[in-house]
Amino acid sequence: MEEDSRELDARYYMPAFSRTMKIVRGAGSRVWDDQGREYIDCVAGIAVCSTGHCHPKVVEAICDQAHRLIHCSNLYYVPNQAELAEKLVGITGLSKAFLSNSGAEANEGAIKLARVRTGKKKFVAFTHGFHGRTCGSLAVTHKPAIREPFEPLSPACTFVDYGDLDALAEAVDRDTAGVFVEPIQGEAGVLIPPDSYLRGIREICDDAGALMIVDEVQTGMGRTGKWLAIQHTGVTPDIVTLAKGLASGFPIGALVAREGLEFGRSEHGSTFAGGPLACAAALATIGVIEEVLPDVARKGERFMKGLAPHNPRGRGLMIGITVGDRCAEIQRTCAEHGVLVNCAADGNLRLIPPLVITDEEINAALGVINAALD
């Protein structure tokens, strides 16, 4: 990276991130840094670039819409917005959608919707869960290192061990508005519960009259081989939140809720949410995912078989490997040999490549990753 760029960053940008590399170009599952080095990208913007980098159909949709209208207030009907909502309702099997600018905002919206429709204020979430960094979404995010410096937070939230249905049943009562759960915990390192666990959460919520709020920000939009990870279990949630893979990198989020759960007039809003460009990018992204979704599970199996000696956990193109204190070293070694991987929490290597990654690219990535792991 150019020295002046580093100096500008150090002088003018708050040091919230740890980074050493500058990515300047992307195409498909590959990116290039400012030194011209090429990488197979198994991070994909942290599960964001679902259709790869700069997919021609997504680029075309954004450019076409930018020539017509870039922004228009939600005081008016917004181009592409209703069409996207229809798609999201079809994908989730729920009833109504509301758009946002990020996953954290989608989860904030879910908190508000649960509180206003149930009249209850308390929530339950899970250890190691991650739902965002705004004050509301942080309140239901477990990791003490990122939550505790900002306490007191609202809403009130009780955390129970991920996987412990007895503890959940004890924590959820008639005053609980909702239970926040990731069907696979991504930031925790790709922790996959048995399908029966999600069914148990549904039953506990039903017994207590609490809403089941499923955070599919990372797992949704085809990442696991189905549109939603919860669809592997047969469970229908009350609210689903989406974001990362929804528009191939253009900022957007969404909450989708069952019939009878919706915001009334003036109960929620946003200046930028669901704008023409974001919705155009999302519609184009969904079109591409529809084409590649049938092959995601097979690609995931190719990764899993190639990594079998290292005991991977995975569903579709969402894979984790516990490597402990070596994670940062392995990440660096992979990058040095042309593959970008990511360290999630607790020494877990995470692979979340674009859904369009080819078999040839998978094989090349496996060679580098296995060599680094060995």
C-alpha cells in the first residue's frame, strides 16, 4: 500500500481496525492488492460478496439504476423496493419485509418490532452469539470484550449457553419479548447445533408466547446451500434478519416477519434504507444466487472432503476449523501463498468464499490451506 495512504489512515481514521493489506480490485472469487498480488478470496468481505466481486449482472443493475435515480425518500414509493420485498417474502416464507442499511440495523428493527407488538421488554440470547455493534444489537450480543465497555445497554437481555435447551426454558418466561438466535454461529467460528436444537427453541418460544428471532445476517442468502440456514431444520421463525450476502457488497439489510407482525405508520423509518440502488443490487444478486444455489452444497462438500484431516465443521460454503493459537499464523501463511482466510473467535479458522467459487479455485485454495495447517 502506498506510504501516503498509510499515513493518511493513521492520521485521520479512527484506529478501530487491524489491517495490513489494501485490496484495490476484485473479479469473481479473486482479488488483487495494491502491489498487484492476486488472491483467491475465501473471506468474501465476511460472507458479503455472495456473487463474487463485481459480478457483471450486479454491476449492470447498479449502473443502470444510477443513471435513472440514485436516491429518493421513503416519503414516496421507491423503485425496486416492493419488488425486493416480494422476493424476500418468497425466500423466507414469511409475510412482510422492512429494509435497512445493515445487519445491525435489521436486528435493531427486530428488537423494536418484538417490543411494540408483544408489549414485552426482555430478550434472551446465547453465549458466543453476535448480532451487531449498535447499542441495541450489542445488548443481545454476548462477547463481553465488545459489550461490557458500553454498558448499561438496552434492552435487558439474559444469555444462556448455546445448545442448552433446559437453560433456555428456564430463562424464557411470559415477560420475554423474543429469543435471538443464529442457526449457525458465524463469528464464534462456525458452530453448528443439531437441527433438534432449533426445533426446541421454537417450542420454548411457543410455550412462553415469545417471538423466535433468527439472525441470518451471515448464514442467509444461500450461504449454507438453502436460502436460509433455518430451512435445513423445518422450523419457521417469527422474524428473520438478513444483510451480508443480500446485495453483493452494496449496503443493505432486511427484517422479514410472519403475518401479524409489522410496523404501523411512523413506528419505524430510515432515510437511506431500501433505496433504489441498494434494491437494484439486491434484486440482481438474488437472480444470480438462484442460478448458483443448487451447486452450493456440492462445493461445500468438496471443501469438507479436502479438509477432512483437520476435522472441519461446515454447512454449504460456511466452514470452520479449530486451530487454536496458530490461527493468526495460518491466516498470514495462506495470504503469503495467495489465499485469503479469516480468523473468527477462539482460534477458529473460517472459510466463507463467494458462492460462485469454481472447483479449480477450491482445489487451489485447499492446497494452500492444507499446507498451512500442516
